[in-house]
Amino acid sequence: MQSKLLVLLAAVAATQAAAVPEPSPTLGAGPELPFGFVSAKGGALDLPAPDPTAKPDPAAAAGKAWAGTMTITFANHDSGEIRVAHRQGSGSPSPLNPFVRDAHIKAGGQEVVRYPAGYHGAAFLNKANLEMTGQDETVIEMSFQNQNQNHPVGDVDVSYVNGFSRAASCVCRENKVTAGCSKNLWKLHHCPNDNHKGSCKNPKRLDDFATSPTAFFSPCNYHGGAFTFPRADANTLNQRCPSENYWCCIGTSAECAKLNSNPRK
């Protein structure tokens, strides 16, 4: 009898272990976007307020299936180890991966992050051995929110509005639509506003009337590139990736540079 009881208990334990639920998003659990951070105008963090009179999306009404989460792969094609620090907007749920508060990714490595409905935040990029100020670095902005379609949709962009540390471009895996700029700005122009912590500060971050970037940021100022000043004609992947599966290439390798040749159509 005792042996049968032990077998039964072992079976129950195995069933429970196999049925461990996926981590659920937690509101406010992660660090928030720092005070002074400037988001790009028209970017992933500059979405319109929900419209209470909005009509249901015809596709949603027709029963079309939508992605339940947004997935971004951060691929390190830089010259060395990088640091990816997530900061989320006020009231945003946390990403579903526990690593994302401050990840170190070795050269050639990658991390896959999944975001729940309602997420809005940013990933700050820098070399792994340098301080992350949360003010001057390259930023990948992202959101996965209901934009009056009665289901969440993704939006991803690359912003150099606050400053530039490492080059980055993102692409929708499904249709190859891209956003960002994988040019090594450090080698193309002298940075007059070096913060000596791996970033070139953008002096136009607070200039809401700017119509062009400074010389340092100008190589990435093209139709469909990265945000180089608050209202730049950059690209976002807003509502342009039905699978909600993105790949972000960090660095200036040939693999990343290929994304520069596919600007917004």
C-alpha cells in the first residue's frame, strides 16, 4: 500500500512540474523610464489616446487571429559584449522574460524577449563595460497596445533622439519591413557632445521645432531611418508586422547594414 501511495505522489508531482504556468505580466514590477527621457514624436511611445467611439476593426470582427504577445530578438552584431537595459512606461506590465532589466549579450549572441498586451517601454543600448545613464543612449522604443482595434498591435522604432551609443536596426521577420540605421556614426563625424560614457548626446532632444539633425546624426536622417531629432521623418513598424515577431540587429556588421537598404516604401 505504501509503495502505491509513493508512486501516486510521484505521478502528481511530475504532472504539476510539467504544468508550470508561463509567467504572467506584473504591473509596475520593472524599472520605469527615467525622468528626462524624450520619446520620438510619432514613435512607438507616442500613440494616440484610446477613442471611446472607435468602431471595431473589421478584421477582428471577422474573427482574424492576432498575436497574443510581441516577440523581439536582440542580436548582438557589435564588436564586443553589449548591455540591453529595459525601462517601461508608467502602468505598463513587465516583459515576460526575467532577464530583461539589465541583460549582457556577448558578441554573436542574442536574447529573445516576449512582451504582453499593454506593454510600452524602451531598451537602452551600450557597451557592457560602460555606465548606462538612461539619458543619452541609443534606444529601441516599443509598444504592444490596443490602438482602437480591440486587440493589441506592435510598434517598434529606433531612436537617437536622446543620443547615440550603438547602431541598431529592427525588421519584421514576416515581411522584412525595417526601421533604424546601422551606420557607425562614431566613425563618420566627430561628436561634440561626448558624455564620456559611450554615448554622444543629442543637443536637439528638446527642440520640438527642429527640422534637421546636427552633423553627427545626419547620416541616419533619411526617409525611413532612425529618429535623429524629435520629429524626424523616421520609420516605425506600427501595425506593419501581423506576426508581431521582430529581429533587432545591434552593431554595424554586414548583417545589420543590409537593413539600411530597405527603407520605408
